[in-house]
Amino acid sequence: MSAIFDHETGETPLSVATHDELAALVERLTALTGGPVPSVAEITIFEDPYGFPMLYVGIGTDHGFVQEMADPPRSTVGDPEAVGTVPFDYVAHTQEIPARQVVPRDVVIEVLTAYLDHGGLIPPDHPHLHPVD
């Protein structure tokens, strides 16, 4: 898979093929945060970025979110009663993410691992992804 999350990776996406490389990506994204607003990355399958669902992923030191751009689109769901938005940062631009989609960091890592392990096709019954309303 490949990741874009800053100007450097926008020109040359970061390639991720192993669990160790995924852990390094997560740490690199967390280090970008540098404050209370977590960073966002676009994750695709390197060999065929348009043939598989893209992930839009935010991850900070303790929370994050995942949105899967599939048919139907799915996202993580933390507190289904949460209202409002939570700010995330994508290349120095604030992205307002629905608060109900924000989950603990471990859940984000679990979904990213499923994406990597299943070649970009997270199983439809994955417990942490739900159809977007």
C-alpha cells in the first residue's frame, strides 16, 4: 500500500508492505501531529490505486478515525451518540471529522492492519467499519 500525508509523500508516496513498515508509518504520522490536532493520510494500494478502496485515516497519540471510500462507504464508529466534529490536519489544512467516527488509536491500527493483510479489501464484516449514513 502507499501513503500520502505531507508535501514530500505527495510527490513520492510512502510504500508500506510489511507490519514493521506499517508501524513506522503510524509512528511517523503521530510525530507529525506535534500538538493537539492529529494528522491525516490517504492510503491506497500502490499497484492499483483506483482498483481498491482508498482509506482516509487520521491518527494521533490516543485517537483517530478511518473512512473507507468504497461502495458503500464505511467508517469507524466510536460513540454513536457523539455530536459535532473533531479537527484533524491534512497537509496544514484542518479537516473536520464527525465526532462519532473518532475511535481509540488501537482501533485505527487494527483497521490499517486489515487493509494491509487483505490487499486493500477489508472484509465486509470487519467489526470496526460501519456504513456511513
